Amino acid sequence: MSLPLSALQAFEAAARHLNFTRAADELCVTQGAVSHQVRVLEAHLGVRLFDRLPRGVGLTDEGLALLPELSRSFALMTGVLERARAGGARESIVVGVANTFAVGWLLPRLELFRARHPEFEVRIRTHNNLVNHAGEGLDCAIQFGDGRWPSLQATRVVDADLAPLCSPTLAGRLQHPTELTGMPLLQSYRSDEWSRWFAVVGVAPPRTRGMMFDTSLAMAAAAERSVGVALAPPGMFTSELASGRLVQPFPQMVDVGAYFITRPASRPATAAVHTFIQWCADAGAPRR
């Protein structure tokens, strides 16, 4: 028996959303149609793909194993069809990129890659540093961290030491790092960053009081508006610093990680992905 493509599509969408209603909205069908197609697939495979829970659904082990490969297959088919429609044969590279890195580093340099490798098409999907390569159909991703992610191969691209950044108005009130202790200190989800910076300058860290952000872009935007002082990588905000919209009041910086380009270690890199990873590594800042 041949397996209907619609059953595979219904499962992939429902598994990605973990919600049959949102999958139905994406596929422009009814929730009942999605549920029916999933049952067709389960009957064909002879396994349950979802656990029906009191408040939603969860993937079984079989569903978890099927989703990554199915998502990648759909992404590959979509790429082939789009290239055929465009009349070209360029190989695509789907790259997940942390928002701050995309705006502050990659986009200003991407034209250099395109000029050197016109045979490849780069597709950017931004994220806030939480990545699921298989589930999102990514060939590789650029993430901030220490380079240690289970089952991923990571290549260092650029260091991202952190320093206080603030508006010119607040910078005018700062002569010594101790004066930061009385200001709102904007925070990321990594709660120890400010304490580590204060340790570098030899000042006892205050009890942090300030807004929390999941991206340095939003944090820097708040800092520009004098909401508080951000702790962010100056190398990602060179245009804001050059224009004077942001100021780095103190030179001291703290190393809490870097940007790495990652890919699944279990899957060989295509020529396009290998080329892009190598280009990113070569274009990155000099290593210490």
C-alpha cells in the first residue's frame, strides 16, 4: 500500500506544533482531517506516534524518531521545488542564526559569501539561541555558548566578550565601575553574567535589579532608551557604538562564551554546508 503524502504532512505539522488545531490551521484543513491522517499513518506503520494526554498530545518514542528525518525530507523537497520554479540549480543552506549575531555580524558580511559562492543559496532563520536542528530543518546553526552541545559538532566563529553598554545620558554619570551598583542592570537569561563582570573589575556585585531579556538586541534597544545598562558583546553593536547611540563606559570585558556554528554530528555535512562553516570560521575574529 502506498502511503499518502497528506498523512506524512499531517503528522509532521502536528508533531512540530504538538497541537492538532495549529497543524490544521497551517495546512488549511480541519482538525478532524489532521487527526484522521495521523490515524492512517499510525495504522500503516503499526505503531502509535502520539500519546493522547489530558491537555494535548505528546510524541511517543516512535514519533520522536520519525519527526527529524521527515522534517528534513520535506525541507529538501521544498528546496528542490523552489529551485526548479526559479529555473536554477543552486544548492541551499538553511542556517539558524541567533538574532544578535544575524544583525550584528552575519548580515553585513553575507554579501561577501554570496559573491564568492554564487552557486549556494543561504536561507536565514533567526532564533533566540534555542535551536532544534532537525525539528526546524536546519543544516547548521549559529549559537552563543561554550561550544559544548550534546550530539553537535561546533566550530568557533567569533569571540563575544561582554561589556557594559548604555546610552550617552547614563554614561555621563559613570566615572567608576562602583557607580554601576546603583543603576538598573539589564539582564539576560544567563543570571551570572553581571556577577562575573564585577569580579573582573574587583567590585562586589550588587543585587541585580533590572529587566530581563532573551536577546541582546532587545536589551541593547532598551539601553539606548536609558532604561538601564546592558551587558552585551560590543562587537555585535559596532554601528550603534560608532553612531554614539550606545557607549561603552568601561573597557573591562568578561569572557562568558563565543558564537559557534553547529551541525548534527551524526549527519555528514554537504559540500555547501562545509563551505559555509569554513567561510564563517575564516571570517571570524582572530583567536586568542
